[in-house]
Amino acid sequence: VLPHDSVELKELVEELNIFQIELEMQNEELRRTQQELERSRRHLGDLFSHAPVGFLVLNPEGQILELNGLAGRHFGLPEQMVTRRTLHSFIDPDSFNSYTEAFREVTCREGQIVEVEVRLRVSGMKQFWAHLRMDMIKDYGQEQKIILCSVRNIEREKTAEQVLLNAKAELMRQVELRTSELEASERRYRLLLNHANDAILVTELDSGLVIEANEQASRLLHIPIGGLPGVRLDSFFA
């Protein structure tokens, strides 16, 4: 029979062994979880980097923290020349008010998706129209808020839109010019018709109905000028 102290020691050793086994199992589970999280992080990083849409990650002050591959190609600058600068610094002055209003809206209302079209001035020579879609979200890894901003180059759409606007403006100009010419021609025609010395009746070729007459014809036929349109021409001849 083991002494009482020996029994307690044996039980303690057994408990320690069980605790160690459980601890090793927990450590193994933790390592698997960390590996899965790391794989997931790399996967999400690859999706972000190679997404078919340009993405910028901004802080609430508008500073660019990160950008993916397509956004880098849009800017055409090394990543270190884009990150840590504010997106505000790339906005063309003509688009600045639109952008600042959109940025103020997205930072004041979390969860609000805000879209705006702006002209980005990347350098002195390179600039392009972009469609920005901004959404403020929580960065759970850092416990802070960030703004995810998609960037779509719409330079071609804007160019095509301007071509259509120019074509429409030219068409309207041509219509106004042609209308003015027709109105001037109509006035000249009326002037000649009403001041001619001869009686003039204008008829339809097929029906022979009078469609227009001058004052001389009214006086000659003793019919008010308003009563001549619609009368057949052959009714004047007995």
C-alpha cells in the first residue's frame, strides 16, 4: 500500500500529464488555425493585388496607404511615389470640389458608398478621368477605419461622350442655321407673292386645289383671300 503522500504525488503527475497532452493538442489546433489564417491572408492579398479593378486603401485623412497592381498601372508611378500621399493631391482643380464633397460624405457616414467622377492629374503630362467608388470600413486587423476606394479609368468613355456632345452641338447649330435660312427664304417668298402685279394662285399638282393666293388674285376673282385655299382651280373656268 502506497503512503498517502505517494498517492497524491502519483495523481498529480497523472493530472500534469493529461494537462500537457491537452496543452499540446490546443497548441496544435492553434498552429493549424494560424496556418489557415495565413493562407487566407495570402489569398486575399493575391485577390487584392491582381483584381481586375484598381483599388486604393485610404485612411480617414485621405492618405493612400496601399494600392493594387491595376491602380499602380493607372497612376503609372512607382508605388513609393503614390503611397503616403493624399488622394487629394492627385485631383485636378476642376474636379476638386466634387471630390472633397464626396470624400466628406463618405467619412461622415460609415457604410455609405459614394461614387464620383474626377479628373486625376498624375503628373504634368499624364492625366485621366476616373470613376471613384468609396466605402469606409473597419480594418479588423488594426482596429481602425479605412476607406476602400476603387478606381476605374473612364477616359475613353469621357472622350466618346465629348465627341457626342460636340456632334450634337454642331447638329443643333446646323439646324438653327438651316431654320434661319428657311425663314428668310419664306419672308422673301411672301414679299414677292404679296407685291406682285399679277394674280398668282399656287395649286397642288395632283388635285388642282389652291393652296396659296395673293391679294391680286383675290381682287381679280372677287373672293376674300382666306376663301381661296381649298378651291379647285378648274372651278374658276366656265
